[in-house]
Amino acid sequence: MQRIITSNWLGLYTLYLREVRRFVKVYTQTIIGPVVTTLLFLAVFSLALGRAVTEVNGVPFMEFLAPGLVMMAIVQNAFANTSSSMMISKVQGNIVDTLMPPLSAHELTFGIAMGGMTRGIAVGIAVTLVLSIWVPVSIHNAGLIVFHAVAAALMLSLLGVIGGIWSEKFDHIAAVTNFIITPLSFLSGTFYSIERLPELAQTIAHLNPFFYMIDGFRYGFIGQSDAPVLTGMLVVGLMDVALWIVCWRMFDSGYKLKP
């Protein structure tokens, strides 16, 4: 019978440590690189819109923009960590080293997803510290900041696991990134308030789970949101649970993992 409660703590810790060491060993690419990319986004938007748009809903434009940039860095790197881990293991043929140890499907999901979540949070902290040099950072609700950062990183880590298991080559992962992750990130209010959109566009935006994690994360900093915060927390939480179940089922059934 499938074990529901994690019991192989040593194996779980070893798996998690492997996933963390994967990105720490190449920190210039996995942590410093995203920081530089985010600074380029900040520079482009400040130069292009800094004079034309000074405030958004009464908040200085740069202070409104910064949380969205941080969240985008978190989710993209959380997804990249788990999707690349699964894809590389499958391509190199060493996925058996992950599946052979006495780890349940829940333990495999937890260890790999936590590794991706750790990278996402680490990048988020690094980006926030660097952005604070140029953008005043105020904290309205630290609890909401932590919740949305962790929940969003977990969501994209789980999505990365699903994408990595489903993909048969790197082109498939690139397709998921280009046609799902990037559009949902850019159309979620990362760089703007959805209140400025037409009514139909606002309705569509409210169907995007990425909108809620960015909106709630931003509220933690500036105290303003485009949707009820509790609704956003519920949506993000339910998405995490749903994605966790999918990941568990994939590992439990051996979908595209076992011959």
C-alpha cells in the first residue's frame, strides 16, 4: 500500500540536498543570472516609463513594479530547477537512481519540489536585496509576503516536475516555458494594475492563477491589491494541492518514468 506519511527521512533529506546542490554549484547561472536579468527589466521600465508613469493607484511606479519583478524571478527559477532536474535525469538515463531508493511517491514529490522551491526563494531574496538599493522597499504584511512567495515557488516547482516528467526532449520544456509560464507571468499584472484593463480583460485576468500570487505578494509590500487577498490565498493553495496530487500520481504510476 502506498505510504501517505513520509518515513524515510534520511532518503528524503538526501534527495532534497541533491536538488539544492544542483543549483548552488552553479550559483552564477542560477542565482546571480536572474538578479542581473531582473535589474535589466527594472532599468528598461524605469527608462521607458519612469517619466510617463509616475504612480499606479497612488503608489510610486517603481515601488509598484518591484514586487512583480521579484515574484517573476521566483516562479521562473522554481520551475526551471525542477523541470531541468527531471528532464536531465531522463535524457541521461539516470532517473533510475531517483526511482530506485525506497522513497514513496509523496517523498519523491516533496524532495524534488522543495529543491525547486528553495531555489525560487533564494533568488527572490537575492533580487529583493539588490532591488532595495534602487527602489524603496516597505513591508505592509510580512506574513502575506512569506505565504505567497512559498506558495508560488511550490506551485511552479510542482508544475516543473509535471513538465519534466511529461516532456520527452528539451524542446517540450521550452514549449511549456514559452507558451504557458511566460504568458501567464506577463499577463498577470506583473507590470501593471489590471484595473486599467477593459472589463473583459479583467475577467480573463481573474482566471489566471499567476495573477493571485503576484497580487497577494504585492499587497504584502504596498498594502494594495486588485482582488480580495483571501480569495487569492485560497486559489493559490488549491492550485498547490491539485498540482501535488498530479505529481504524486505521476510518480506512483511511473508515467513516462518506467518502461
